[in-house]
Amino acid sequence: MSTRDKLLRATQEALVADGIAGLSARTVAARAGVNQALVFYHFGTVSELAAAAATALCEESVAHYREQFAAVDSLTALLALGEVVHAREQQTGNVAVMAQLMAGAQRDPVLAAAGRAAMDLWRAEVESVVRRVLAPSPVADVVDADGLARAISAAFIGLELYEGVDPDGAAAALAALERLGVLLEAVDDLGPVARRAVRARLRRVRR
């Protein structure tokens, strides 16, 4: 493993163990077993190191699920995959890294930019699914696929953080999302006349 990769991995571990407030060049270098000066040589600042570590972790996670996203054929299947993602990301500590990134982003523009980039990685995958599964639906003409993808992505990130303080509340919120998916699928099962009526009604509401 290269020195740069050692520093990235050590930073991810430090964020889980010590949080963003406890992150420093000294603690990361000690975990990586390298000279502290190498932190600044490779990344410039501790903020840039934290941003790079979180971004690398997010890229790995999204790549891990890309084929599964491509196989999703309904919103309920997307939400089911979201539960799988949630469980794995929680277990691996990736949720904790994202939580610390978001916490630091409140005051650090470097971390804020990294947080937006991480969200965009997930949003792009979700949006491709949303556009594909809604294409034949009566709601396709009135649903903003990009906006819905952002809402779903934000909901899952929020639920991952919310679960740490209120597991029952997070479970109830996830169940509500699942019922919404079932409702949209029920609309898809309507006959052609009813589907046209739903489409016309939604278009009037949109105006």
C-alpha cells in the first residue's frame, strides 16, 4: 500500500474512532505509521486529507453497488436496495465517516465541497434508476427525476444519521418511504383509462 493510501485509510479509521474534532496530522500519521510531514506533503492540509479520505470511501461504496443499482426495476426495489446499503455502510463504519464529514462541513468549506461531491455520487446512481423505472408510469411527466433522486439520497443519508439517536423513528421513516413506493406501483397497475385520468389530473396539478 502506498503512503498516500495508508494516510487515507488511517484518516477513515481516525474519523470513526475520534471524530472530526479529534482529527490531526499527528494522530493520522501515528495510525498510518509514517512521518507527520507526509500528511502535508501529500494533501496540503488536514481538511483536504479528510475530504480526500471521505471521497475515496464514497467512491468505493458507490462502485460496490453500481451493478445492483443497474438491476433495480421498481421504486420498491430501489428502497429495498437502500436498506441493504444502509446495513452494510453502518457495519463498515462508512456512515460514521459521512456523519463526521457533514459535521465538519458546517464550518469548513473544503469539507462542505467534499460532502456535496459525495452526495452527488449517490444522487447520480439513484437518478438513473428513478428515470428508468418511472419512464412508463403516468407520473413520469410530472415528477422531477433529479429532485426526487436528491430527496431519496438525502433521506437515506439523513436516516443513517438519524438512526444513531432514534432507531425507531428512522425505521418508521423508512417504512413511510416504502409505502410511497408501493403507492406508485399501484398507480402503474391501473388500466389504460384510469392511467390517462391520473396523468391528466397530475398535469393540471403541476400547472
